[in-house]
Amino acid sequence: MMNISKLTPWFLFLSLILLSDYKVRGSISPSSERPQEGGIFGFKPKALFVFGDSYADTGNTPLIAASWRFPNGITFPGKPTGRFTDGRVSTDYLAKYIGLKTPIVYKWGRYGQPKGLVKKGMNFAFGGAGVFETMFKIVPNASVQIDSLERLIRRKVYSPADLNSSVAFFSIVGNDYLTYDRRNGSEQGRPALIRRVVKQILLDVKRIKDLGVRKVLVALSPPQKCLPLLATPRGCDTNDTSTNLHNSLLREGLTKLNDEKINKNAKSFIMFDLHNAFATIFKNKGVPGVSTFLEPLKACCPTKRGKSCGDVGLNGEKLYSLCKDPKSFFFWDNVHITDQGWRSVFSLLLPDSQF
Ligand SMILES: *[C@@H]1O[C@H](CO)[C@@H](O)[C@H](O)[C@H]1NC(C)=O
Ligand SMILES: *[C@@H]1O[C@H](CO)[C@@H](O)[C@H](O)[C@H]1NC(C)=O
Ligand SMILES: *[C@@H]1O[C@H](CO)[C@@H](O)[C@H](O)[C@H]1NC(C)=O
Ligand SMILES: *[C@@H]1O[C@H](CO)[C@@H](O)[C@H](O)[C@H]1NC(C)=O
């Protein structure tokens, strides 16, 4: 066992990161046109690289994080895995869609071992990340996550051919805005922030492509006002101006990148429309044949503000409550999505697949 006093800084970091309205969002949505062969990518990728926040993180956060504690992981695999959910997250479902195993987390694969696994890609996503520095200061932002891939390429862990048969998933969907709110950013300043964030996302995804990755799937923002953290008992607006501005700028930017000469026939950037998926699930209270969420804006594992599912007090008392049946909830905690929630999102966005 580790000496607890040594862990104190991590606890602080944790409670900051993990649950002080730790907001992470991610999204995957394919464009409507879907090639017959090879699914949304048009070919069968041999490797998957992931950049993002807790919606995509499969265990990069330190072991002291609440995501490594009960009841996270209770649905699958039955114990905590570092994911902020009861089961699988977006990365797992995307890997399954592609026909790959969930990529190894950077934390374990950074030294290029084990080789077989590393060749199938890597997950650089880290809970709390944004494109800029967030309130979780030591969390690597998207640029730093991309630097990590670049370093592995320089060390020849990935060849140009490996990269040319790989795809990336970029899913940074909310911590930059959460941080702005936390710092009492003004409403007048918000559109300028959204422009800066989208501009940086576009630089980031272009950089991933320029490293040699064949296609990049980019998450649009889910409805920003509809987390249990922010939604009111009367519901929430899935058509709010901030989310709309973010997504319309991002669509526009990605379309422009796809139209550049060098990408002309490649359609290198694919949109993953989390907004559409979330809004549809809220409206229909689930996905027919897949899930039923009678109260889609309610969390299975709600906490007080500033706490995370899995947090315990000094005397070991739980700082969360837990629902009976996570399968009937879309949201896991005040911010994150359940396994069944992600399955529903993927069933909607990649409708010809079995999840
Ligand atoms: C990302 O983080 C690094 C290290 O803290 C920092 O140097 C860099 O400016 C950040 N990138 C952006 C786009 O803010
Ligand atoms: C990547 O692979 C595709 C399909 O085989 C090929 O058309 C393209 O020229 C390759 N690009 C590079 C940079 O090797
Ligand atoms: C934001 O505003 C709240 C309430 O007015 C205040 O308590 C808090 O200290 C402010 N935070 C920052 C970072 O300015
Ligand atoms: C969303 O709101 C805009 C105006 O802000 C409106 O033009 C548009 O029709 C709305 N979309 C939906 C689906 O309600």
C-alpha cells in the first residue's frame, strides 16, 4: 500500500480534476454519406490514435483519480478501469466499430512496449483536457497529447506506412468552456472564446493529419447546457447559441480543410455529430431497440458540486449515491455518460453496426 500522506497532492489534484464539475464531453458522429466498404473511413484502419478528454480517456489519469474507484466500471468489466463511467467509453466503441482492440493508453505504451499492442495505436486522451490549459493545470492539453505522438514517430515507433493505414479520433468537448465559467468569464467574451477554441481544434486536427494519419474523426460539441450539472428540472435547451456557434464554425472549418487541394479526393476530416446524437436521445428517451432512458438528464451516480462518482470522505463515507440499474440511465454522473449511453450514441451515429 502507498503511504496516504504522500498522496495528498494527488488527492487535491483529484478532487479538483475529477469532480469539481469535471466536465468532459466527447462526441463521435459520422457524416451522413457512408461508403459501402470500410465504414465511415472508407478503408479498414490498422491503428487508432485518440486525443481528447475524459469522454475518451481509457485510463491515462493517475490511479488516485475517482475513476479508479468503485462504482466506476461496475457494468463492465466489473471493476474500475480508470474510465469515468460504469463501463465503456467512446474510444472503446469506436475501436470495436473499426474491428480493433481498444488502443493501449499512452501511460503504458509510451516506451514503445508491448510492441504488438502499440502498433495498433495509442490513446493519449486525458480526463480534464482542453485545447488550452484548463483549471486542471497539470493535465496535458491537446497540443501536448499530439506532441507525444510526434515524439513516438521521431523514435520510429510508427513508420509512415503505419500512419497511412491509421485513423485518429479527436474528442475535446467542454473543459475549455468549463474553465472559462469557473474563472467567471463574461457572456460578452464567450463568442470570442468559442472562436479561439475552434481555431485551435482546427490547427490540432490538421497537425494530426500532417503527421501522416490518414483520416481524422472530429467530435462536434454535444448540447452544452444539457449536462445534469447544468440542466434544470424543467429540462434544457439543446439548441443554445454557444453550442450552435461552436459546431457551425467547426463544420465550416472542417469542410474547408476537406476542400483543400491536397485533401480533395481524400475527405480527410470526418465529423462525429455528438450534438445530433445527444439531442435525439433526449427527445426520444433512448434509442428504439437499444435503450430506454425515462429521465435522460438524470445521473445514475449523482454527487454534490465539486465531487466525483467514487469519491469518499475522510471516514470512508460515500460522497455519491448510486442508482439500481445503470442501463436505464444516459448520464453516469453529473458530466459523464454511461456504457449504455455510449452504446446508444454509437448505434445512432453508426447505424449499420452492432454494438
Ligand atoms: C498546451 O500546454 C503547453 C504546456 O503547458 C503549453 O506550452 C501550450 O501553450 C499549450 N497549448 C495551447 C494551445 O494552449
Ligand atoms: C496512403 O495510402 C493510400 C491508399 O493505399 C495511397 O493512395 C496514398 O498514396 C498513401 N499515402 C502516402 C502518403 O503514402
Ligand atoms: C467568481 O465569482 C464568484 C461569485 O461572485 C466568487 O466567489 C469567485 O471567487 C469568483 N472566482 C474567480 C476565479 O474570480
Ligand atoms: C435553433 O435555433 C435557431 C435560432 O437560434 C433556429 O433558427 C433553428 O431553427 C433552431 N433549430 C431547431 C432544430 O430548433
